[in-house]
Amino acid sequence: MPIATPYLVPVARIRRKLVAFGMLTVLALTIGLPGWTVAALASISLAIPAVAALAGGRAMLRELLRPPGRPTGDRAVPPFAEQLAHPAYGGRSPSTE
């Protein structure tokens, strides 16, 4: 079940689009596409955070530009040693030996 977000568009989707347009801009500049193409891609890359700030305020902009953290709680992935010790893997936990 997805986690509810107060924004109309999930921040993760906006972040993916920002990264994609940034990479396309660098690629277009590297392979020598026409200047108007590079300018269009760069302007879209700069407009994405601006529109996110207008739509969701500072909180959304901060969430967009800050890298996502590690999951916590029920969705957290246990350390590798604990995964191997799980009975499903046939392992024994160090505390039961």
C-alpha cells in the first residue's frame, strides 16, 4: 500500500524527471546537439525545481533536492547478517547458538 503524500504528484516522480532531464542536458551538450536543444533541456531542468517550489512550497523543494533517506520501520531492510540468519534461509541466528 503506497504511503500517502500531501502533494498532487509524488516527489519521487518529480525527482526522476529532474535527474532524467539533467542527464539529457549533459548528453546533448556532450554529443554536440544544436544550441537550442541544449538550451531547451537546460531550461526544463531549471524549471522543474521552480515549479515544484511554486506548487508545494519550501517543504516540497527541500524534499525534492534532498537525497532520499534509508527506509525506517516496517519497510527497513535488515542487515545482511540478519537476513542470512533468518530461518527461511536455513541459517541460525547468532543469539540462538
